[in-house]
Amino acid sequence: MQLSKRCEYALRALIDLGLAHAAGRSHVPLPELAAHENLPARFLEQILQELRARGWVGSRRGQAGGYALEAHAEAISIGDVVRHFEGPLAPIRCASVTAYERCSCPDEEHCGLRLLMVEARAAISRVLDAQTLADVVAVTRRTRRRAGLDLPFLPPEGDA
Amino acid sequence: MQLSKRCEYALRALIDLGLAHAAGRSHVPLPELAAHENLPARFLEQILQELRARGWVGSRRGQAGGYALEAHAEAISIGDVVRHFEGPLAPIRCASVTAYERCSCPDEEHCGLRLLMVEARAAISRVLDAQTLADVVAVTRRTRRRAGLDLPFLPPEGDA
DNA sequence: ATAATCCCTATTGGAGAAGTCGGGATTGAC
DNA sequence: GTCAATCCCGACTTCTCCAATAGGGATTAT
């Protein structure tokens, strides 16, 4: 049930951009993101391009360029990000809501396995589809603040 | 979040063996299992060997041989079967209970993503770890009976 | 002009998924 | 004792995807 690194890094990058936005920062350059998250820059770049193509992230070139959230953080559901990188949430296709596919078993309708997996998929969806990027960003900010830590991605002297 | 075919077939085979047991059948030969589930026999065989090695399934050779449940169906949790084939239930390692691993992010403790994934893993576990093979078999039998269908894997004339 | 940035395409190395195949060892029935 | 059905074991293949690396082009603030 593991997520791919692509998906994990994508989520981490989105959260960072959300944090940056919340901190009043506009664009964050790739090197800074990669350094902050300890990720290979070139690989992360690929992923950010994918997020851009998908419309979740915007970019600006040249000096003072970088990446920023394009969509509203409240409009990005974690479930959808996962779906984009991993496909359907359901463990087996015949239990999927968004990508149902008939399975090869003799009696799908009365299959106990399918019924169980429908429950599993519902449980996953209840967590991942209910939470938006904004929620995750908010939790991160709150817990960090409670611990007395300062927030990352502060603007570098007068940033619009 | 998809399960591999290996894992799916393993679960289907286990359920079949559970149904057979419940129907008073002792051993079911591979060809019958494969035909009933529409699965490639040779591949399914591999999987059954794996289930046998793990102690969930027993076998008998020669004529009137085949496979049968070795463990009690109530003792086989679906979550454990999934874990055996797919690894930890948690979407990311730093959210795993049974296979925790530190992640490369700068502040794991206050990471909103991790907290979310801990919830996701809990939700999955609540479904898959709570259900045993016996439960799934029972559901299958019940729903089939309600629909007026007869149960599969009946003993072939006086089977011990 | 220049340095920092994003943008695009290709390639690689390795692992794992999903099977396939050939042949050996047991066992029950006749 | 033979025979057919069955399990047992290990190798092999084919394909896809993952995770990452690499090279070089376009854009933009200073």
C-alpha cells in the first residue's frame, strides 16, 4: 500500500509551497525547495513540472523566479494528488468508485473480498478526500508554533 | 494504493479454501481452484507455495491431493496477508506502526503529512486488521445464500 | 551581459510484476 | 507395479515502472 517517492515528494513540495504562501512568500526557487526537503533537485524538478501541467502549481523564470501554488490550497484535496500519481485509492479495481473495472472472479456481486475492499477504499477516502492541502498546511503550522519553532519559507526582505 | 495481483490472487485462493473448508471439503486441487477463479494455474501454484511456506495453507500430493487451509480461518487476519505480500499498510514508512523508518524531511515530528498518513494507516488497519478470513468467508456464504445461490466447493461424494 | 532560474527531452540502471516452462517427487487407484 | 494425478522446485522471460541523472535551451531581473 506504499506511495511512490514521486507522490510523496509531490505532497511534500505542495505543502512547502503552501507554507510559503501562508508565510506571505510568492515564489520559491527549486534549489531552496530541494535543499529544505533533502531531495534530489533534478528529480524534484520533474515532479514540479508535472504539478504545473496539472495546474496545481505555477512558476516564474529568471532571477527571483521559482514555484508557487497556483490553485487555492483549500481546493487541492490530498486524495486527488494521490490519485494523480498512484491511480485509484481502492486496493482492487472492482472496489473502486472512480475507476471501477470488472474483475475475473466468478461472482463479483457476492464476493466478500470485494465488499471488504469497498470498505477499505471508503476508509481511505474518508481520510484523504476530506483533507485538503490547506488543512495539512494548517496542522503543520499549528504544531510547529506550539512547539515554539519558527515557520519555514519566510519572505527574503520585501517579497510580493 | 493498488494491491498486486499476487496478493489479490492469494486472498481469493484463501477465501476459496475457507469456503471449501466450511463446506466440509478437505483438499482442493490446484486445477479446480484455478478454473474456479479464472486464474493462470502455474502462477497461482507459485502463490499457493508461498502461502504454504507461510503456514497458512497445507497440501497433499498424489490423487485426491490438493490444498487446504492449515491455520484456522479466524486466526488469519486479512491485514497480515496484505502485509506479507505488500509490506506495511502505511502509505509512507514514517507513518508505519509495524515498520517505521525515519524519513528525510526536515521536521518529522511536526510534519502534517505524516500525521495525515498516520490517520490513513489507522483507517486501513481498522478495516483490514479487524477482519479475519473467517469473516470474509462468512460474508460470502451469507450473501450467496441470501441470493439463493448454492455454495461452491461442495465435497465430491464422501470426502474426509 | 550575466547569472539565476525554469523548461524540455532523453537515457539509465535496477527492481519488481506477472507470468511461463521443464522436469522431479509423491501418492492413490487399478 | 504401473499409471495418472497431483504437488514441488527452480529457472527464465517479458514488460513496465521507479528513481534518478544528464544535457542543453529559453527567459528574466539586475
